[in-house]
Amino acid sequence: MSVLKIDKLHASVEGKPILKGLSLEVKEGEVAAIMGPNGSGKSTLASVLAGRDGYDIDSGTITYFGQDLTELAAEERACAGVFLAFQYPVEIPGVNNVYFLRAALNAQRKARGEEELDSMAFLKLVRQRLKQLKITDDLLHRAVNEGFSGGEKKRNEIFQMAVLEPQLAILDETDSGLDIDALKIVSDGVNDLRDDKRAFVVVTHYQRLLEHIVPDSVHVLMDGRIVKSGERDLALKLEEDGYGWLEKELAA
Amino acid sequence: MSTGNEHIEELVKRRYEPGFFTDIESDTVAPGLSEDVIRFISEKKNEPGWMTQWRLKAFELWQNMPTPEWAHVHYPPIDFQAISYYSAPKSAAKYKSWDEVDPKLIETYDKLGVPLHERARLAGVAVDAVFDSVSVGTTFRKELAEAGVIFCSMSEAITEHPELVRRYLGTVVPQSDNFYAALNSAVFTDGSFVWIPQGTRCPMELSTYFRINELNTGQFERTLIVAEDDSYVSYLEGCTAPMRDENQLHAAVVELVAQDRAQIKYSTVQNWYPGDENGKGGIYNFVTKRGDCRGERSKISWTQVETGSAITWKYPSCILRGDHSSGEFYSVALTHNHQQADTGTKMIHIGRNTSSHIISKGISAGQGQNAYRGLVQVQKRADNARNYTQCDSLLIGKRCGAHTFPYIEARNPTAHIEHEASTSRISEDHLFYCLQRGIGEEDAVSMIVDGFCKEVFKELPMEFAVEAKKLLEVSLEGAVG
């Protein structure tokens, strides 16, 4: 079953077209890697999927479990199970990380008609996820992302993902600015959350991340469109040869 | 494409809840101010001659003072002759019990959620409720009396404890202090009086709710709190006024005296009518609040959460006279629509080894203008004075403003003074981050604001902190969707 289906999507920012007829399908349990050079529209795709203000859809469709995703507001998409791991997570001074996450989880549960978790039940869940991801609890008692290193911020994103248990997780350049140890923690976390249901869209500039998170499919995004799709070896070829050969192939 | 900032502004359009008017016959003097009016007030309150003279002296001083214009606020000139200076509920004779109190009065307090009656007992709060100008009831008198604490209306204190009032009244804020303090000294109608005897820890939090009810009535309360050697008191002041179109003047004076090793904690939540979205109406809040750390190792701590009033002009200050004395100021001030606030503190270091701590959080939304004005003054003999000031501003939307006017005067080379300031904006990035996690817009804004104010909220007594949080939430609630 397809989790996400994007068909001939055209989207623009402040009147400037960025996505120009992008099509993509991601099935249950699939990890789809989106690769592409700078400025190809990778981050725009992530923002459009999450429903960020200021990104206008000019034509085309986005279907999520058969439903028109564009009809949902950003917070409704989140409650429906769409999660975006941010490239640059913001700091929210004075707001405790656990408090924030509990507010998020309970908002989502409420929207789905589920009972809200009390603090005891929530802390139990948090401890479980920490153990599962093999990460320490040192980030929990600090304010959301405040004073976190780049690695800590990305780790916090993955931790949030583990607690919120989305159906569709979009990772926007989660590997950028990470050293090898942090990269390992993040990718281990993602691998741990992989199952036969949950779908991932992994947006990345480098093949490096895909050594750790092995994708089921690789799609090359150039000038607002998916120009080539393949399997893992496509990523390796891009790593070795760059994007130049693709440009030539397309021009031919 | 929606423009983000206007959208955020929508979120903070406030709804003012306590907007009702209690219909009670009032005993109101005709508008205008003269010696006769002052004599009338004094007589009405059965005051002794020295008090009448004190008022008249203040009036004389006031007449020769210019209206202050230095604050970063703008408003049309006030016609002081158009204000009525005395308004008392008709049934103002002393009540023996709560059953005798006009039920409409009690209803008013019910709407505001004032914890009177048995609720007060449960909450452990003693309330000296001021309705317009006359104090109508005091709870917990007996228990306080057993501890030797005096907590009563100022009028009562003047007649029943004249020696204490005469000893302390005007010793922190003299009649000549400033324009509004002089006006208050001349015409104040009531307020609270607290006296904590030597070596006594006040057994409960003391609380007064003020409420302006009568149309075109200026309210001039006068509060005096004295903590003798080795005593402690925590005093809460909460304010709310019904919605009126006319601008109403509020010029209060609060004086605190802390003797040797005494501690006074004074907390305020202020929710007066701020005016409507177009800046029409609202309270003018011109207040003089000052604490005198008169004794060695004494401590005075001001905490305020200011969300109301059209114009706020207020600088709770500490005079650190005693050696090793310390002063604290924790403030959250929210302005939106057309509200203007010029608020801050003064820390005057006179004694040796004195210290002061200032945390100021300003939130501006809509077209609100928020100014922090603070003076840290270290006088010549104040060896080893220390000050830490942190002054943060949060902007919501594009049309509001935050202004900081720090004044530092150090006349002693051993002084250590630190000043930190920051300005930030609730951005689309912050909102989107919360939305993406499933948290709705209103909740997101109040969560971010709450986080911003945390350092101040934690200084408030528990129930008050909850109230303050709720108040900010209501202020930030609005036209989402």
C-alpha cells in the first residue's frame, strides 16, 4: 500500500517556482532517499509535505494514505502521523524538553481520539524509548534544543520521532553538520524505528548517510523534478561521479 | 501567501474577561479637586487633624508641581478637575460579618474569583478587599491578631494605630516625591496597612484585590507595609477592573519598610482594562512603589506581572540603606494593541555590601510599546555593592516596540555591576516547529511566552503563578481560525 503519492507537483515560494512536476511514490515500510545538488528543491519538498506556510502548491496532488494531504493544516498533518526531522531545529528557551514532547504527544493523541497520557505513563514511555535508542537522558531536563550542539539537536529530533511514532517520517538533511559518532547515533535510531509499516523519506546531499541507513529506493531530484530513480547503487554512482553525468544524460 | 507576522498578531488579540459593572448606589463627591474636597474626604473618614494637615500639605506641594513628561508614553493631558476623588459604596458602614455585606459586592468578587469567605480559609489567604475606595471586609483578622500582625485598611490604621502610621507614613515616599505621589498623598481614600512585629513570621500570605468600579473615579490607594526586626511577610496584590470607555486614572503609592534582618516579598498581578483594539479607553496606571531596606541584612523583593492598563508607569524600587541589605525585582510586562508600558526599577545602593538583582521580561504584541527603565545607583560609601541586571524583550509581530533605558551610576570603585540584555521575536520558525509536532497555534504561542517568563513566574507564590500563567494565556488567546 502506498503511504505517500506525489503526482506532478508544482510548488513555488514567493512566486518563484521551485518544484516543477515532481512525482514520487513511497510504500509502507519503504525508505526512500532523495538526493540532489544544492538548490534542486530538496528542502522545499520537505516543507511542502509538512505544510509550512509560504509554500504554495500551484498544481499537482499529494496523497497520504489515499487522502489529499494538502487539505490538512500543518498540525493536522502531524496528528495524522507526518513527522519532519528538521535540518535546523529551533531553540525554545524556558520550555522543558519533556514538557514539550508530552504536549505534542497528547495533542496528537487527542486529535486521534485517544486518551491523553498522564505524566507517569508518559515518563515510562520516554524511558522505554531512551533504552531502545540507547541514548542517555541528559537532554530531557533541558529546554527544547537550547544550547544543544548540532549533534544533540539531531539526536533530539530522532528521539521525538521515536516517541511520536509517525507513519511517515521525513528527514531533512539530518546528516548535515554531524560528526561520524553523531551520525551513527542518528542512523541507528532511524534503523531501529524501521518496520514493515513506517515509511521514510530521507533527504540528503551526501551518500554518506545512506551507508548507515540503507534505502530501499534512491531518487535524484534536479531542478524541481525527480529525474532518475533506482536502488542503492545509484547513490554510490552519484557519490563517485557527481551529478554531471546525469545533467548530460538529461540534455541528450 | 499569508504574511506570517500579521497572522501571529491575530493570535495575541486579547479578550478582556472581567468586563462588567456592579450597580450599587455610590456616595460620590462631585468632580474636581480643592482644599474643600480634601477636607471632605478627611472628614468623611473621621480622620484626626494631623492627617488632614498632612493631606493639605501634599495638595499645596502638588499644585506647584509640573506634570511629568519624561516617560516613553503618549497620552492626552489629564483634566484633574474632571475626576471625582471620593466614591464609597452607600452601605459603607462597617459590617460585622460577611452576611451583612451587599450580595452584589460579593457577586462581583465571585466573578473575579477572589478567594473570600470560606474559600479564603481553604486557600489560606487573608483578603483585605478594596471596592473602589473603601475597604469592605477583612478576613483572618483573628488569626493574624494572635500572631501580633496588624493587617487592616489604611483608614482603620489611621484611627486605630495612629502612632504607627505617623511614624512611617511618607517616610519612604514623601508627599513631595513626585507629581502623582503628591496627588495620592492629598486624596488617597484607602489602601492596606500591614505591621509585622519584631521576630514574627507572618503566618499566611496577605492579599488584597483592588477593583475600580465607579465611572470616572480615580482610585488612589495608599499601602504601607512595615516589617520590624527579624520579621517576614509575603504580600500579594491582584488587580482587575471592569471594562469602561473613559480613561481612568490610578495613582497608587506603596511604601515598604524593612528593619534589621526583616524580609518583605511583594507580588503583583495587574490585569486592569487595557483599552480596546483601537486604543480607546483603558486605565492609566501611574504608581509609585518603593521599599526601604532600612535595617542591616534586610531584604525586599518585588515581583510583578503586568498585563493590563492602557498606560503603565511604574518603577518598584529598593533603597538599600542597611549594610548587607538586598533588593530584588522580577517583572513580566505584556503590552499589545495600543498599550504602553514604561516600567522598571531603581536600586539605590547606600549601605555597604549591598546587592541587587533585576530580571525584567518585556513582551510586546500588536502595536504595544514596552520600555524598561532601570536605575542602578551606587553611592559613595556603598563599598562592595553588587548588581546583576537581565533585561529580555520578546516581540510578537512587526508593529510593536521594545525599548531599554538602563541608567547606571557608580560612585564607588568597588562596585560590581552587570547588565545583560536580549531581544528576540517569536518567529514563523518557532511556530512551525510546534505545529509540526501537533501543537496548535494558541498553545504554541502561550508555551513560548511561558518559557520566556519562567524565571519570573517561579518567584511568585504557587497560586499566584498559576493565575499569572492563566492571565497571560487569556491575553494571548484570540482570533485563531
